[in-house]
Amino acid sequence: MPADAAIQLRDVAFEYLTNGRVTRAVEDVSLEVTRGATVAFVGPSGCGKSTLLKLVAGLLTTSRGTIIVDGRPVKGPLENVGMAFQNPVLLPWRTVLDNLLLPFEILRENGDPRAPDRAVWKDKASALLKTVGLAGAEHRQPRELSGGMRQRVSLCRALIHEPRLLLLDEPFAALDAFTREEMWELHQTLRRHREFTGVLVTHDLREAVFLAQTIYVMSADPGRIAHVHEVKLPTPRTLAQLYGAEATALIRLMREQIRPSREAVA
């Protein structure tokens, strides 16, 4: 595994049985993710994007092939990983602060050395909330927050234990267009404060172009990498760049590449 590769997939496949029939969800996927980079997976529904994310996280086991993260084969759920989903999944009976401290409690219960004194974590949580524009929200309940604010808390919870790997599965899909763009810019801000390798699953091609350095376009039945695009836009990126000729051409090309696959699934 190259020294600068955080993630490596070698001939990865995943199959499962449905009513006695084998479904090939992912087939022959090989790729490398450079340490500190963010990659995005796009494609039609049912092409295996989320399945790949779960395989990398160790939540599913490959049928064939090997996944290596930080030089070690993935044999089960990863420890040093943060995850955020379309639904923020905040515990409604816990305050914002207590939701953020949940990873700390899990680490402490497992005797993990990354679980220092609770006061240290409280300071980290408050600093992180300030970074995302939620200073003073520590003692609010999730029901008192807007959708965008809850998703900010979810991102903070995913990053508070300073994971090397951040996995995002359609994290902003449920938000309105303006809030979604704010979250893209927030993600970029967090990257400047905390270095991590990111894997993003999204249906939003603009989101992929804004956040990722490499975009993998997947085809379906079975899920395969059909096209790979390097995003050449300079960083830090601005929303205005998404309306420029380079981004517009890339988005149009990916839409054309995805459309035949989507029609085939239908």
C-alpha cells in the first residue's frame, strides 16, 4: 500500500441473497484514496454507493477482495472513523452537548486512551460548536434546532474524536438548497481546522464537485466504477466556481454518463 494512501480497495465485490437469488451489489471495485483527500461516489439509485461506504467502514464484509485502511485490512467496524448520514440521528432526550459527548462515552467504556477527562471533551465540544456557528447551543434540545442546525451538530459529533476518516452518506440531501450550500462551505471550513480523509456518497453532482478532489461515477447491476474524474478547481472553493465553465462542463458530462445507467435500471 503506498505511503500516502489512506484507503485501498482491491477487486472488491459484495453479494447477498434475496429469496434464494444472488444479487451482485458491488463488483470488481479497485481504487486508492490519498490521505487527506475527499472522494465522492455518484450514480443512479441502487448502484452500490452506500454499500461501498459500509464496506469501507467495516459494517459489511466483502464477498471477495480486500479493503485496507491506514495499512490494515478491514476485518470489522473501524474504530477511528466518523460518520454522518442524511438523518442526523440525534438522541432527543440528550442536549446538544451530551449528543456531542456520546463518542467520548463509548471510547471511555471501551478503555480507549483517546478518552481523556470529560472536562477536556466539553471544551473541545464547545470549541467545535463555535466553529460551526452554534456557540451557546450546548444545553438546547434537538427539537429546538432547525434541520440545518441538527446536521451541524451531527457533523461535530462525527469529528469531535478527531477521526482519520470521515464517511458521509447523503448528509445534506434533506436540507433546502440554501442550507445545503452553507453546509458545503462549513465542511470546507472544518477541513481547514481538522485534517481527515473523506468519503462522500451523494446524488448531488454540484456537491460532489464542490467537496471532492476525485469523483467516481458508478454504474448499476452490478455496481461498478464506470468513470473517474479529477476535479481541478482550486481550493478553497467558492460557490461561484460551480457556475464557471469547468464545473458546468464536468457536471453536464457526469449527468450524461449517469443517465444511460439509470435508464438501464428502470
